[in-house]
Amino acid sequence: MEVTRDKLHGDGAAVPTAAAGGGDDLGFRVRQLRARDMLRGDIPDDELQAYVEERVLTTTLDKALAWARGNSMFPATFGLACCAIEMMSLPAARLDSARFGSEAFRASPRQADLLILSGRVSIKMAPVIRRIYDQMLEPRWAIAMGACCSSMGVFNNYAIVPADKFMPIDVHVPGCPPRPEALMHGVLKLRSRIQGDAPDGWRERYDAVGTEEVVGDADLPGVNAINVFQSGETQGA
Amino acid sequence: MTDTTETPAGASAAISDYRKQEESITLSSSPATDAPDTELLTINMGPHHPSTHGVLRLILTLEAEVVRDVKPIIGYVHTGIEKTAEQKAYWKVIPVIERMDYVSYYFNAMAYCGAVEKLLDIEVPARAQYLRVIHLELNRIVSHLIWLGTSAIDLGAISVWWYCFRERETILDLFEMSSGQRIHTRYFQVGGVIEDVPRGWVERVRRFTKTMRTRADQYAALLDKNEIVLQRLRHTGVLDADTLLDLGVTGPLLRAAGNPWDLRKAAPYSSYDHFAFRIPVGATGDNYDRYRVRHAEIYESCDIIDQALDGLPEGPFITEDRKVALPPRHELATSMEALIHHFKLVTEGFRVPPGEIYYPIESPRGELGCFVRSDGSSKPARVHMRDPSFHNLQMTAPATRGSYIADLVATLAMIDPILGGVDR
């Protein structure tokens, strides 16, 4: 395998790549030499600029960041009710969320980047949770664990408020309470979202994009606050 | 305890002002008389605090590091469970009631089902009573394991927590075998239990109790004579039995002060009088006794489970009264009467004769009582729970006034309040 330096500084077509029949080894060798030249400063300015812009900054670093973030989520030590007991099983021996770097529960919201709402949120507690969420530093994520803080669950009464009413939620984990495995699944879903390779929804999988049902005038222009229900109408009543 | 740190020779010249100030601090229990230290400081602790075991909020009045006053503020997980129970048929109340004290869910169901059974005046079959006892005692062990693990974290020892949750998972597997759920199983039914235990379950429970005793020995080896545990727990949070009784405190906290009050012995329910077991009591009523009493209760629970497994009677697992209990599934295909009973139970539920009842049981935290008033309809007119966590929380201020704020954390861990039960 002979690679000369002349080939590198030619135009793009002259660079042997795997697709052009150069073979994997050759392509790798070319990239290696190019990287060495770059370190020496042998690559011309414009080409170096293009190289850096294309590869290093926008693609590689972002992905590395996302990879690192997704693999080191620090959940806040924040328990509300029954689900908190199951949440505690997450870093325990059987599930061992340390495999995915999310075992270190942080007591201070400023050190945490994942808020697991584990349990029922009462109206009295909601502003406290909102404040804790606001105190967390970006990037931050939230998982609504269990039926209560997703949809008020079995209670569905005057005292409980679903979490979506007062803060953004990234992942909902259903169950009453969800098994620790279910929460682990939710954490992994969140991880894949953070890392940018979230699986498609069912509409994408089954060619059903555009079949969403929109209630009322939700897509009217100029409407900022959307209430899809008429006033006085309560959902499911 | 006066702390004068020795400085290494030759390093004294390099000591900064900060270091000097730090070394001048003495850890005596009487606060210094200088003006800045006698200033009272009111701080907020909770509702989001890792050591409050839930969403308890404490308003502390501190004099330097010494707690002068504690005001607990509750209601952060108020769920409206008692009100919700009034809107549901009697047998549909059970899942809601179970979610009250979410660590000891079998006990919530037992108190409620026992109360309704008393009102209905129905007999629970012996096998159901024994199965109830086994599940209750397994649940007591789970509750104590969660308490032990989280309290140990509060004291700075995380390794105990790993071991406790290992055993907890084993018990939850047993619950899953018998009912299909890990927690909030809805296994107890008015008139008995919802299903008989599957084949092989009894052997697995037996194997578990055998290992549980050795595991409890291991916890004791880790903690009983641990220097840090002794310093943090001994002679802290002391309250005598009379004060505790005045405050309405029951359960292991009262027993740690030397009063052997246990409803399993004092007013046996669900055939607890068939079993021989001892009641662990403490001597001084400090935090260390509270730890030892709960730890010793794990062994007694294992003994009760073993006896119940040995004497597990044959027979029905739920009452034969078709007006209360669902008919067996196979009868629905052959018997019109069974179909009618099934339909009436599922749509309307059973009616309970008018009256009111208070049914107390011994939960892992103390006297858990359920008050049910019936107006003759198929929905309870009022359901009220006397939750031990709520009453035990009364001792927070008397037990911690005058102690260090670190002792407050230890005392709170040993009180073991479950805020879901406090706020309901």
C-alpha cells in the first residue's frame, strides 16, 4: 500500500476513499496522514477551515457531548410517594443503573440534571417542584414516573395535579407504580433522545404521518395559548 | 467534648487566619455566650431534603448548631384518599387505601378489610387468616428493611442500604408470585385473600426466612457496635414512655422506651394469638434502642412466618359468602346464580349494614386504625385512618429540642415517618 502526499492535496475526487475502490485500509491511512498533516499545520488554511467546520465542531463534538450527557445523567434525590420506593431500586443491586452512569443521585438540584417525579404531586407541592426544576442547570430533563404525576392516576381528585400542567416533561413512565425495569426503560429512552438517535414514533414506522387528529381551532394562526376544550367542558367527565 | 486539634510541628507558621478560627471552635453542648452565637436563626428544612424521608418540611429555630424549636409542616403529599374512598364501592376502596402508607401496603388493606368484615359480620376462613399473617409479616420485614437502609444513609453508611434492598427484592418477588404486583398488590380482599398462593410459594418463603435471619445477623455485625452508629444514636432523641404515650406515639418507638404495647398481643386479630413470638423492648428510649427494637422485630417476624407456614390450614382462601366475595371463575360458565352474583358485585358492589367501626392493627410504625362508617349503601359514608406516622411525628419537637441539628436528622430517621400516611 503506497500513499503519496501528492494525492492528499489534490481535489476531492483524487482522494482515494473506500467508496472509490480504495479499500478500508487505504481510506483509513489517508485520514491518518491528513490528521498528521493537520497537526503539523501542513494543510492549507481554507481546507483546514472546511475540515474543522464540517467534521470536528458540528458533528463530532456535538455527538461526543450528547454521548457524554446521555451516559452521565445525575438524577436528583427527590422522592414524592410510592414510586420513590421503586425509584430507589434503580441504583440497587438488581438493576444497577450505574451501568448507564445514572446511579449518582444528587441532593442539590444544582448538581442534578434529571428530575424523576416519583409519585403523586399535590397542589401544595407543585410550586416547590417547579422551583426545584428551575434551580436545575441546563441541560436538564424530567421524567414523570407513575400514573399520578402523568394523569392523576387512580386518585383523579381535587388534591392532585398532573406534572404537565406546571413543567415540561420529557418521558412519561406508566404504571402504578411502575416496576423499576419500566423506569429503567424510561431512562434509556431519555438517553437515546439525548444522544439524538431516538426511535421513530409509530406514525413514522407505519407511514401514518399526517393522520393526527386536531381538536377545534388549535392550528389557527395568531393563537398563542391553546385550549382545545370549550370553556366549561371538562375532559372525560 | 472539646476538640483541640494538634498542629504538626513546623507548620504553625503557615496556619492561616481561617484555620485558626476553625480550630478555635469547641463542640460543647452549651452554646457560647458571645453575641453572634446566641442569635436565633430560623431556617427551612424541606420539603425537598434528602434526609426527611419524604416531603416533610421542618421550620427549625437554631441557636448556632443547637435546635431550639422544630415546627413540622405537613400536607405536601395530601392526596385526598379518605374523600376518594367515599366515592367508591367498598371493594374498590382497597387499592386507594393501599396507597396511603406506601411502604406497608398490606397493613392498610388489612385494617380496612378487617373493619368492613366486622361491619358485615362475616367469618374469614382460617387459611385466609394465615395467608394474611404471612404477608403482613413479610411486609413488616420490607418496611423495616427500607427504614434500615435509608436511615443508614442518613447516618452516612450506604453499604447497609445495598444489602437491605437486596433482601427487599427477594420479598417483592414473593409478593409478585402470590399476587402479580410488587407493591400495592391488592391481595387482601374483604372476606379473605384474592387468590390462593401458587405452588412452590411456601417453600420459597421458608427458604427466605432462613436466609433472612443470617442476613439480619450481618446487619447487626455491621451496625450494632459500629463506633459512628453508637455515637450518633446513643443518648440522642431520648423520650420516656409516659411522654410518648401522652403524645400518642405507638409501635417500635414506644416499645423502645420500655412499654411492651403491641396490638398483636394486646388485641389479637387475624389469628395472631395462634403464634408464639416475643415483643422486643428497649430500656432507655434513645435512638439506639429504636434501632435495636426494629432490628429484633425482623427475627420475630421470621418466627411468625415459619409458624404460619407450618400450620397453614387447608380450605377456602376467601369466604363462601357469595354476596361479598366473587364466585370462582369456572362457575360463571355453568351457574346462572353465580353470574348474577358476579354482575351485582362488579357493578354495584355489596351493601354493608349501617353502623361504624374502628379496627386497629399493629403496623410496622404502630397502631394503624381504620374507622369506617356505613349508611347502608354500597359506598362507605366515611373512611378515616389513624395513621401511626402522623401521631409519631408529634414527638419530633420534644425529642430534638436542645440537641444538635445532626441529631435531629438521626432522630427523624429513627422515627421513620411515611409522609404518604401522614398526609393521606
